[in-house]
Amino acid sequence: MDISNTLNELLVKLFRNINVIEERALRTGEYSDLTANDMHVIEAIGMDEPRNMSSVARALEVTTGTLTIAVNSLVRKGYVNRVRSEEDRRVVLVSLSEKGKRAYLHHQGFHERMIGAVLEELTEEEQQILGKALTKLNLFFRKTGSGTMC
């Protein structure tokens, strides 16, 4: 098998495995009602100050309408708080509830363990090469996602 086929097979399996394992790691105990999509919204909202819906939608590269559906679900589940801005009542601000912050930290721990496991097996030179390769792969996906490549 040539390197192109090998890389294609590895990347397809890697993306599938990350999604499956991430969802499995996420959906434990207290967080069994979360989906991977829910977690992406929680991550985009973040642990800092409340954010307006538009900025969260931009970070996720979705429409505000799509985000509203996800946020409604997360509010019902108790992970997200939603309030109107005092300065401009048209602006909706979202923040993580205490439960949402715990979910965020739980998921962050999974990512730290995953990255730690990868890095401990690589030399510093291999880590630099992996970082460079993944940066280029990410750039390709960003270009493809914006419709500039076939």
C-alpha cells in the first residue's frame, strides 16, 4: 500500500475513533445526556464571561438559528444559562451553569489525557513534525470548509 492510501485510511479511522471515543468518554455518569455537539457548544461558550449568541455562533461556524436550537436544549438540561443583556435587550448572553462548568472541565480532562498519551510516545522532533503536519491538515480543512477547494 502506498503512503497516500495509508494516510487516507489512517485519517478516516482516526476521525471516526476520536468521535466515538470522545462521545463515550463524555457520556458518563452526570453527563450521560450530553452529545458531542452539545459539548462543542459548551466549549465555545467557555468558562469566562457570558458571550453573546452571535460570537458563539461565529466560533462554531453555524447560524444563530442553529445555535439557538442547541442552546435551548442545553438550557433545558441545566448546562447553560441564558439572559438578555442589560445594555441592549436585543442581545442574548449565554454562560455555563455550574453543571456546564463541570462538564467543560470533565471534557477538558479527556483532551489533556489524549494529548498527553500521544506526546509521551514521541520525541521532541517528532512532536514538532506532528504539530506542523496537523497545522497543514487543519489549514486544508479550513480552506475546504470555506468552499475554496474541491
